[in-house]
Amino acid sequence: MKIIILGAGQVGTSLANNLSVEANDITVVDQNASLLQNLQDHLDLRTIHGHAAHPSVLLKAGAEDADMLIAVTNSDETNMIACQIAHTLFHTPTKIARVREADYIKHKDLFAPGALAVDVRISPEQLVTHYIQRLIDYPDALQVLDFSAGKVQLVAVKAFYGGPLVGQAIRTLEDYMPDVETRIAAIFRRGRAILPEGDTVIEADDEVFFLAATKHIRSVMGCLRELDRPSKRIMIAGGGNIGTRLASALENRYQVKLIERNAARTEEISEILNNTIVLHGEAADEDLLRQENINETDIFCAVTNDDQINILSAMLAKSMGARKVMALINRAAYVDLVQSSTIDIAISPQQATIGTLLAHVRRGDVVVVHSLRRGAAEAIEAIAHGDAKASKVVGKRIDQIKLPPGTTIGAIVRDEQVIMAHHDTVIEAEDHVILFLMDKKRIDAVERLFQVGITFL
């Protein structure tokens, strides 16, 4: 696939990293020559130096025969105009734009058919807010990811001593929960991936990924670790778009406090939010945290636009007694450094965003993509089409499907029914199949499985 990426910032670079290893023809456009040089030094792709919305630059990037244009510059206006130009002048089939400004997002008619030529609009702030909200709703989880419109969730938890299943083989799970169906999709032990079998023994500190119907998630988590008490008190550091959106989403179900350093922004937020206590001050102010009873806070979530402030304030909050702390961190090197240390969860905006973009790049009918383990693994939801003659999966038992190494089918959603996958489960047409790939380099083989033969009418 020939793809043009506009913007070599953090999202654009992350996307280029993901796509360049999958035999795609990638061209990246940016006005920052040093960012482009860095990409060329590390990845097999083309770069074009210039303004992303200029027709001459898009022509030079190959827009005439590109399959897809993904505009993720720091300017909403540049992204939207570039999509419009690609549509009008070059008839680019698929155009994706990152749009961050809420004033654009709330006017949905702007992106309706016949209006702006943006086929897919993504809002990183909305995606990150939803991602963090899931982690707050499940405070014992490392990741919580939705499939099939929320009917199924993939959850990553760290197995702790005291969990009923720790030290036991996976097949004993049904003994503890005879009425709950679940599937352990993968285990990561000391950074190494383990393909789970029935006799695989779960060890303490294993990172366990499991699939289950959403209503059963808490029951399964309780078998892997002793669950914390439900969260009530949330403190958010940072009153930007993410912090304000998060407070708004949580304030009717939790006791929420928000700290913002800018006085004018503090006043603005206090008028937007109804049930949140909005505080003017520094997130890493020890006296302020003590005055606001940080030792009684269940979750402290630092989401300012400064990685260092997020890291330092989260570490300080943890040392002062906050039960769990999260920090939004843009730089990948920082994420790897602090994850599983004093900070309980390091949230990467790129990883929260990249899956939405990848879902539109994948071949076959792939409707959901979640990037896992810093992009090394993926979980996808693909729809099976066709019949037994035209499809490599329809009408076949799971043990008859030639899955790539390290790939497992975890669950199937058939209409409203959630089916945990077993070796003799037969896939039917229009099933939503949820797969886990320990090695994302195998994605091409998985995509081919779900492509329908040309003989299917």
C-alpha cells in the first residue's frame, strides 16, 4: 500500500515505525528537516521537506497514485486542507486527519459526506481520555481494550501472589469460575512472550492478557490477583484538553479534584465542570498535595503537556500515599524507563492513538486494532466474509486454520453472542474474530486469511 504521512512528530513517527516494517511504500512530509533525517536514518521510507498542504509538495510526495493520506501535523487546519487538496486534485481514495480542536469536533456536519473531504477524523485527546477512563474503571489493570462495540474486552493484569490461579495451570481456571468463559490470549514473563497452553503455569509477576465478555472482566481479574478496593477519590494534574475531558467524564461517578497551574485556565475550567473541585497550583507542590489529602487519594493521574512534570508529580504523589499513580508520557524512552517502577502506569498517547489509524490501513475487513507492548504485539478484530470456497476461515474449525506462529484466536462475536474460542469452534460468515499477535510482523499473513477470494459473489 502506498501511504503518505503528513507530519513527522510523535504520532507520525510512531505510525511510520509501525507501517514501514509491513512492506508498505511510505513517504513522510514535514517542514522539520532534522526530524525527516532521523526517520531516514532508522527506517526504509521516503521523506519530503515542505509544507504538508501545498499541492506541489503533495505532488512530489506521490499523491497522484497514493492509496492513503494520513495528516497528523500539529495543525488541524493544515490536516483538513491537505485532505481536501488530496481529494480535489489527486483523488486520493482514503484521507485521514487528526483534528484536536473541540470547536471543530462538535460540528459534525463539517465531516459529513459532501463537506470536508476527510474520510476518517481522529481526535487523540478523545482516544487518550477514553483509554485512561477505562484504567480508572478497572484500577487493577495495566491495559483495558474494547472490541465489538464494548461487548468484549482484552485486559492486561500483573499476576500477584495471593491470586487463586497463581502457581496453577491455565486449564484450572474453569474450576474457579465454572459459569464464566474466558481465554488467556498471551503471557509475558520477564519481557518474553509465552504462548499459553492448558498446562502453562501462571507465575507471580506474569503480565497476563485475557479476553472475556465485559460483564465477566472483574471476576477473571480476581482469579489472577487480589483486587484493590473500588476507587472513589481521583486527582487529576493538568487542566488541558485531556485533563478537562477526563474530569468531565468522571465527575458524576467519582470524587474528582483537578490541579491547573494557569490562573485564567483554572477559572475557565471551573465554569465548564460541575462536580469537580478545581485547584490553582503546581502539580508537584508538596504542600498543596498534602493540603488536598493526597494520602487518601485512590488514583492520581498526571496529564499535563510536560512529561517531566507528569513523572515528578506522579512519583511525589505515590511517595505521599496515593494508592495508584498514572502519568501521561510522550517520549517512548521515558515510558520504558518509568513503567512498573514508582509509577504504576505510564500512558503513551501514541500507543492509544496508533490503533485507530492502523485499523484503516489493514487489509481485509479489520475493524479494530490495538497496539500492545510498545507496538511489538497487536490485538485485532477482523470480520470473516464469504463462504467456505472463497474464504480461508469461514466454515473451518479453528484448529484447521493455518494461523501464523504466535497468533491465537481468542474470541468470536456472533450477532450479540460472545463465544470464547476453542479448537473445535467453527467460524461462520460475518463473525467478528478477535486475534492476538505476539509478533506484529505476522500481520500480513493474518490479513491474507481474512481476504475473500475473487470468485466470491
